[in-house]
Amino acid sequence: MTGVRSTDPVGLLCELVLQGDQRIAALNNVDGDASPVATLVRAGLLVPDGVVETTICDACGEPHVVNVEFDPDRQTHGWRCPDAGFVAASEESVAALAFSVGRVVESLSEAFSDAFGRRPPTARLLEGTTAWLVGMWTIGGSATRIVLACGFDDVRAARRTREMLLALSPLEAGLVLSVDADVEFEPVREFAAVAFDEVVSIDGQDRVSLNAGLLQFAVAAFAAQRHAVHVGRPSVGPAIHAVLDQLAARGEIERGSEGIFRLAKQEWLRLHPTAPLPKDSTIRKHVRIWRRTGF
């Protein structure tokens, strides 16, 4: 059972996907209806799953790890403490939530169908990898296979993922949704890539939704150029860096990330009037990367 740290729903979702199928303690992670965990529960990505196996005893003066058990006589869950005896616990205090990557893939498949038309479900785990084939949709006029992938910091896993991507052989285009976009990965030539958190969000109805415009932009650019795109540098990343480079060349860069962020948005709209504007979080991320690499 793993604790979570992310402060936004999509960031938490990325964190959980990287960690894999697991259970988390509900009480320690849900802090009001606006918390990331609560959002993922409403979205159906975290589901109730009985009670936790262990917890921390707070009934005595020395906090310690205890096993949670069900007492049939008292008809309640709790734990046994050497000092306090049996400590009854409310169901909420020991409730567990389950997470599975397969459930995320199902939600992604629904989101792609909502955005690009219904397709028969074809989602499956790619053998020998942590990558999933989500399905195939027509995006930007190209039949595009969508793959959810992570774990590229493991050399063997990255090599196996690359082999499976080759085996998929998309007729027109392929797109990797990379969960750990900060890890450099060379996808095979038939696939472009974007960072998961740049195109996926949880909407106001607590459903997984997509930035369809940005996906179309990425696929169209890839289909036109047919060259490999690094997962660590998603297709929109180099464009943002180019915007920043132009601002710097003209001496218009301000001190401080927020000032650069505002200028980058304005310059993007000027240079790419027909292209979708990347999310604010995406622009801010690439401003930070750009500043670290030279400014």
C-alpha cells in the first residue's frame, strides 16, 4: 500500500500509473471533496476495496504499526494494542481504495471514443511490457494507434516496449501517451509521442477528457514529417522552446518564470494562430526546462 503526494488529479494519476496496480488508505489521502484522491474516486479510477491490512495505533502513548482485523463479537474492524487492548475503528478510518492501470485504459478508451468516434474495444497489455494498447481512432485524418506507456527508466523495459511498438506496425500513425515524460525514450519511427499530462484532464463532470486539438496537432505534425519524437521532449515541447528562443533572441525575456510564461503564451498565439494553445501547466513546465538549460 502506497502513499500519494501529487496535489492535482492528473499528477496523482500519473504517479499511480507509474507505481502500478495497488491499494491506498482512503483516510490518509482524502482531504475533502476537492482533493485529488476524491476526484479520482468520483471519476471511477479509485474504487472502494475493503479495509487496509495495517494502520498506526493512536490509542496509546507510543504510535506503532498494527494489523487491522474484524472482531466478530463486536461486529467491527479494529486492532489489538498491548496497552489499550482491542481498539474499535470506524469503517471510514480503515477503508482502502484500489487502483488498476487497466481501469485507466478503459477510461482513456471512452475518452478517445467521445472525442474521435466510437470504435470496438481493443485495449490490451502489450506482452512483456508495462505498456497498453488503448485502441485505434482516426485523428487528424490519420488512422492512429494509441499506446499508454511508462517505465522507460528501465533499459530492458524500454527496449521491450520499442520491440512491441514495432510489432504493432500502424498503417498511418501511432501515438505514445508517455506517463513519465521526463525520462528520455526513443520511440520507433512509426510512433510520435506526447506527455500524458499534456493531453489528459479530469473535466467538470469528473470524467477523463482529452485535449483533442492538441492531439490532432501532434498527429498531423508527425504524419507530415514522419520522424521520431522523443517522449522526453513531446511534440509541443520543441515548439514552446522555439518560441522562447525567439523571445530571447529579441531580448524580450523577463526575469522570473511567471513573466516568461505570459510572454510565451502571447508569442505562441502570434506565431501559431491556428494551432491549439497548450495548457498553462504545459507551458510553465517547458519554461522551467528551458531556463534550466541555458537562460
